[in-house]
Amino acid sequence: MKSKLTWMLMPLLALVMSFSFAQEKTISGTVTDQSGEPLPGVNVIVAGTVTGTQTDFDGNYTIMASTGQTLRYTYLGQKTVERTVGASNTIDVQMEEDAEALEEVVVTALGIQRETRTLGYGTDIVKGEELVKARETNIVNSLQGKVTGVQITNTGGNLGGSSKIIIRGVSSLSGRNNPLWVVDGVLINDSQTPGNGSRISGTRDFANGASVINPDDVESINVLKGAAATALYGSRAAGGAIIVTTKRGASGEGGGAQVTVNSTTRFETLFRTPDYQQEYAMGTNGQYDAGSVGFDWGPKIVGQTVNNLPVTGERGPLTAVPNNGIDDFFQTGITRINNFAVADANQRFDYRLSLTSTNQTGILPGSSLDRITIGLNAGVKHNEKLESRFSVQYTTTQSRGTGATGANDPNIISYSSFSSTLDQRLFRPWIDESGNQINLITGNNGVQTNNPFWIRNENANDRDDDRIFGNFQVTFKPWEKFSLTARVGADLQDDRRLIENSKGTVGRLFGDFISDNIRRNELTSDVIATYDTDLGEDFSFNILGGMQYNSRIFERQQIQGVDLLIPELFSPANAAQTIPVRDFAESRLFGIYGSAELRYKSWATLTLTARNDYSSTLPEDNNSYFYPSASLAFVFTDALGIDSDFLTFGKIRASWAQVGNDTNPYLLNFNFNPVTTATGQYSLNLNFPFNGALAYSASNTIPAENLLPEEQTSYEFGLDLKLFNGRLGIDMAYFNNKNENQILNIPIPESTGFAFRTQNVGRVDQEGFEIAIDATPVVAGDFSWNTALNFSRVESEVISLTEGLDRVVIASAFNSVQVVAVPGEEFQLYAFPHLRDEETGRPIIDPNTGRRQAGEATTLGSVLPDWTAGWVNSFAYKGWSLYATADVKWGGVIKSSTVEALQTGGLVQETLLNREGTFIDTEGVIVTRDGDGNIIDRRDNDVPLLNAQDFWTSLNDNSVAEPYVYDASYVKLREAGLSYTFPSSMLGDGFIKGLSVGIEGRNLLLIYSEVPHIDPEATLFGSGADGFGVERASIPSTRSAGFNVKLTF
């Protein structure tokens, strides 16, 4: 593959080198301000191209350009200047101050455009070009390392897998921590519906809703982080909001339509692989067993002859397979993303039409993803009083072969599914002409294990998803300074899944299937009126009022068929028993909102907002809840008349806000539902009807009588500075959130006949500090270096629960491992440790066996990071551009069941210690107790275990998890790339107006981690769960590298 890639890139590189010597002349000059002082950091670009440079500290610049081309000079606070290149090689420019140029405009709540200097809360802007430097199929991952206070977790290497985003820590115990996504002013669904099954019994991680947003169509993303920033969105945005603005039409150079083509091809390989041991064979206690997959405690491999080699059963020499054969199982994935867009605009209309094709083959055999996205954004200015705009995105996604994760499912294949003497090439072919599974694994006891290629190719995990979302809005301006906007938006999703177990699968011998049809519909409408006026010379006033209606419907119809008669016919008519399931949920929200903004001399802005929501999920007496906000922005450099090249701009901001949060539908009712399945952990399910009898289940939860909405009170203080004429920007923020009236199902004594009661309990506080630095440290001729650094420290502490309750389970995993909320702590990992000597902290050894003993279940550390950071760098020299992004997550813990399986199975290097000799656990201590249980003596452990296998396999006895709990900190090189943009003089007057080529990569390097063998980002929980800090049998993550070509016509 490397050889092919080299030959593909060589012609491109040769073309770049030959064009680099094309004829251009050097233009140089000096740029000064209105008073004649030199201006450093002025952007100088050749109009219609991306060729550019910046002036140095003395205002000097040098750039290559051709006669007749136009140079454009831009600088913060100065009017843009254009000069045409003539016969002279020197162009000096004097710029004029432009106060309006300082008024950077961003899109905030409800699609309202506001100047950044007037905002009294923190936001982070990510430009669209930052999202496509190394394009992701899930737009959430494109934000990694680029936004302060944001934690992003992806679930592994599954194509079309989900990614979870948390803004400023967790605020809710009830699972409502995900932010609201808004595209062009309309709310869209970011929910995830996991594949069939639970994480205990095996599941498939399908995408979160926002993953289908096309990065090629995005103009910018604004991350609203505080309650004051999101208050106008109501309860849906209690966890923050992500505002996506899509690209609008623009004319090409010289007028007329502009066509762009953006093509990327990348190759995916395993990001991190275990350090497998290659010295000992499959088996137990030193005895060889051809069926002992993932359990390599057999004899030392010395080329000895065995009578039954794995898979074939033939007699032959026992040899180690390099890297346990994972290179022969996992394949090189390929990602191809191609975007075509055409856009145009004039004074009356604009449009942009986009078509994107995404085609992937994954590292798992039989896995693929194909997606087509069509986007349209069009606007018309009918006259001076009436404007309208329409935007829509349609996406159709077809994914095949999604990998199963978790446990207790025969379809799960993880790093612990390989062995030192098991050659994966022997599994091909996996099926005979009659459709039967062949080349299975057979152990010494005759027990068979599935052929992994049969699992990957015959047991389908297919998903077909159609999604369309968009909006139409009309703005009417009957008189000056007043406008009325009506907007309606819809998000419609049709998600169809088929999960198959072919007949003949060990563990599912008779075959079964699940056909799962899911529909999510969301409708949002807004009516907004605004009025803007001046109150004398110094004051200006803006008032806004509006109302919103939002409806969400979830429908699910599922049919499970078991015991198939004819193989490969997954039809209800071919199943001995069919189990139908239907689910329906609807929630509605109506809100009335308003805001008032008072500005004084453009340097002081006071903003007040209020919203009242009416929720269908709360009791009639409590379904109306009101929340206000207030924010203040004070530009002290203007107020104090500071005019300095050192301190260019300074703003202090402060905000206070309250926001509510409702709950899921139907929690107010005592529900009585038909039952189709009584689940058994090891696939021993009991299906209904059973012997002709139906089954029903009553809710085990007592509904709340007077349920109140959750309430968040937020404070934020910030400082925004721009130094050295904008060359250095610093944005700092401190925030404190108090989240009360948490809606939870609280455990109650089962003697009541119930297990839980729904009620308002508990409080969670968030306190944190953020800083973002944006700088241009170096400008020297044609060379410039831009860097952006962000840091965020957030503590999400559970302040209280309810009387008599010491912890609440947030998420459950395996073997009594839980994520829990404990008063006085962040979310904690709760599990069994080893019993330890209080004085020395060493594990206490059983003197009879030499094994460690289990202690009482306790908290083993926070599953949330102490802090996160990102560092983005870009270097430019003439047409060359080099960029890189690194991100850090520091602190927190993770429990890895994959590492547990690797070690207890003797698969990795650390298990080689004392394989042949006496094994004594030297970390342990033996204690002697008196009759009252008090320790009266202790000594170093001197009791041997049976062997090394006895040591490693006993570490998790009695569900002990402590040995596999690690510091979850990591540092990663997230993305990097190198590109070259051809100057327009090389392209001439032909139809190609712009061309750039480059190489790019994502998830390139793990710089630091204490978690062995796996990617420390791996997680068991998808974006739809609030679990953190647990991993089990996750699909291995990937590293990708490839090339990109961009064309403009």
C-alpha cells in the first residue's frame, strides 16, 4: 500500500516543483497607518487566490504576483485597500482607520447576528475551513482540540460510529448533558439509538444524529457554552448549544457562477496494537489446546510437532504467528470523500448547491459505509422590505458490517480474540457451497468456536438511514429598524436496521434476526420580531420578542425472528417464532421569549433575556417555567480612550442566567406494557407468547406527583484582550453553575412492591476556568506562523442527592463495575478493589493460595478529566501551508476489560514473567490477625501461586476490577497536513481558477498514555449514554493518512 501511495503522489509532487519556478515577479513595499506608522501583521493576498503573506514588525512585505493582478490589504480596524500590480515592483500602502471593521459579527441564539464586542458571555468560533483540513465523516470529531471547555469522545473504529460531546462538564444526573445542535436557526436531532441489545449482552454503536452534518457545507460553528448564551433556546440547551451556519452563495472571480471540487482519499490502519507475546502457545497450564482461542497459557513454542494444529486439525510443527495474526484479519480501510459545489450571487439572490459522496471500507472485514449528501441554501431579496431564504440537506447512508461490542455475543471480535499460534489465513474460506460454516476452531474437548470471517461476512449488521432537515424563513421589514421573521424547520429521519445471525453460528445455531425500523421527526417553528433604535447620540436600544413551538416524535417497530427454517432467509414467515415490539414517544414544548439590549457609546452593552417554556412532559401544575438572564460587556479600551499598539482591544464581560430542563415523556404515568422477551445474559432468552401465553409487565417505578423542572443557575466572568495590533489574542473565563431539582429514579425498599420512585433530588455544581490564546508569533517576509492554544479545567461535583441515599448509578458495565454519583465527588468509577493493608497499602495475600483477596466495593476515582487542552498550529510560506492539531485530556480513570482479557489470557508481554519458574506475588503482604480481627503482624508474601497463569487469572477473582483501572490521561497528534496552492499566474486564463494539492492525516500519533495496549479514548458507551471511564471489547480505532485535491472553476 505504501508503494502504491508513493507512486500516486510522485506526479503531484513533480507538478508542484515544476510550477514553483513559473514566471512571477516580486512585489515589495511598506504598509503604514493613517499617521504614517508602520503596521505589522497586515494580510496581503492576491485577489482571487489563496496566495498571501503578512507584513513584518516594520510594516514591510514581499509577495509574488503577476502584472494585472490585484493585491488586497486587510487589517483589523482598518479599511480594506486594493492595488493593481503594474510595471513597478514596489507598492506602498497607507491604510485608513475603520471603526466598523472592529465589529466582528457572529451568529448566536435563534440565528441572531451580534457583534462580538457586545457579547457578555463566552463563545468559540470554528471556521468552516478548519473543519475540512482533514475531513471527518462525523463532524463532531472535527472539533477535537479546537474549542475550550469541550470534551469529545468517539467510540472506536466502527464506520459510522457515534461521538459524544460535553460542554463544560456534566450538569445533569438524569443524562441530559448533550448540547443542542442548531443548523441555520433550526433545532436538529443529535440523539443516538443504540443497536439491538444492551452493552452487557452486546450491542452495535450506530451514529449520533449530528454526525450527518456535512463539513463541506459549513461556513462556521459557534459553540455557546454558558446559560446566558443559550437562555433563549430554553430547556433544550441546558447543556450548551452548537450553532451551525451553512455556506451561502457567492459569485466567482469576475462574476458568474463558481464551481468547487474537493476530493480526499485516505487509508486507514490500526492506531494501536497490543504488545503480544510470541513465546507460548494456545492452551492452559502448559498444555497445548488447539481450541484455546485468546488463552495462551500453553507450552513454550520450540517448533515441536503437535497432532492437531488450529483450524486444520493436521499434524505439524507448532509455530508463532507474527502479531498474533491481526494483520491478516484486520484490513486497510479506505475513505474517499468527494464534494462538488456550485454557487452564485447578485444583488437580488444567492444560491449554493452541494453534492458530497462519502465511501468507506473499514478495517473490519465486511464493513463499509456509503453516504450521499445533497445540500441547498438559497435566498431572495424580493424588495427592500421582503426577503426569504430556504436551506435543506438530504442524506442517505448505507452502512454494512458494524462491529459488535460489549460481551456475551458471539459476534464480538476484539484484540483478545487472537492467539499466538492461530493463523488467521486458515479461516478462509469460511463457507462451503451449501452455505455451511467451515474451518471452525475445535478444541481438545471437541467444543467448537466460530470462524471469525463467517461472523464478519455472514452475520449482517446493516443500517439504511435517510435524513432530511431544513428550514424556510421569511423576513418582512415594514418600516426602518423593525423586522418580523417567521421560520419553520423540520428534521425527519427514517432509520432501518437488520441484525442477523446466520443459521449454523455457534451460540446462535438455529439462526435469528432483528428487523428494526426507527423514525424520529422534529418540527420547530419560530416567529421573531425585532426593533432597533437610537436613544440620543450615546445610547442605542434593541428589543426582540418571539415564540417557538417544538414537537418531537419517536417511533420504533421491531420484529425479531428466531429458529429459522431456511438458511439466509431473514423473513418473519421463515421463523418458528416472531416477537414484535412497538414503541412510541411524543413530547411538545412551547416557549415565549424576549431580549432587550442597551448600548452606550459602543463600549458598554447590557443584555437582558427572558423565556417561559410550557412542557408536555411535566405535570400540568408545574409545566410552565420561567428563566431569565443578564449579561454585561464593557470595552474598557474604548471607554478609557486607550489607543496603543500594545493593547489594541480589551473587554470585560459578566453574565448571570437561569435555565430549566424538563424530562422524558410519560414519566408521570403508571405504565403497564406487554412483554415480548425475558432476557437471559447468556442468550438464554424466553420469548412470548410462550406456550400460548402472553405476558405483561407493570412499571417498577412510582411516578412523581409534583415533579418540577430541573434548574440551572449560572455565573460567568470573562476577559478578552487583543495585543500588539491584534497579533496576540487572549480570552479568559471563570464560570460557576448550580444545577438543582435533578429528576431521578431513586431506589426505594422493594417491600413497597416497587424498586424506584421518580422525584426531584440532588444538586450538581460545575466550576471551571478557561483560557484561549490566539497568536501570530512570526511574520517574516513570505513566512508566517499562527498558533492557537486552549486550556480548560472543569470540576463537576455532586453536592447532594437525597436523605438516605449515598450514591446513584449513572451507568452500569460488567462485574459490578458502575459509574456513580457520590456527594462531594465528581462522577466516580465504582468497583471492587483488592483488600489492602491499611498501614502499607499493599494487597493482602491469602496464605493458603498465594492469591490476592477481594476488598469491599468502593470508588476508584473520577471518570471525568481534570483538564483538557488543544494546540493548533499553521505555518505558511508562499503557496505552502503546514498545519497540525494536538489535544490533551488529563486526569480521570478508565477500566479496560480488553486489557483484562489480554492479561488474564496470557496474550501480552507482561505475562511472560516467571512462566517456567516459581511465581510469588512480591507486591503482596501476609498479615496475622488476633481473635478480634486486628492485625498483629505482617510479613512480605512468600507463598507461591501454582504458576504464572494462576497469578494473572486470579487478579479478577470475585469481580475485582482494580488491576485494570488506569489513569485515562493522553496526549495525541490529532491531525496534520501539508498543502500547496498554485498561484493564479501558473493557471493562466483557463477555466481552472484555483488548485491546491496536499497530504493529510488524522489520529496520527499517541504521544502519551498510561493505558497499555489500547487507545485510551476507547469507551463502552455511545453518545446516547452518560457513561464514562469503561471500555470493553471496543472496535480498534484507526490512524488515517492520504491526499487531497481542491479545484475552483
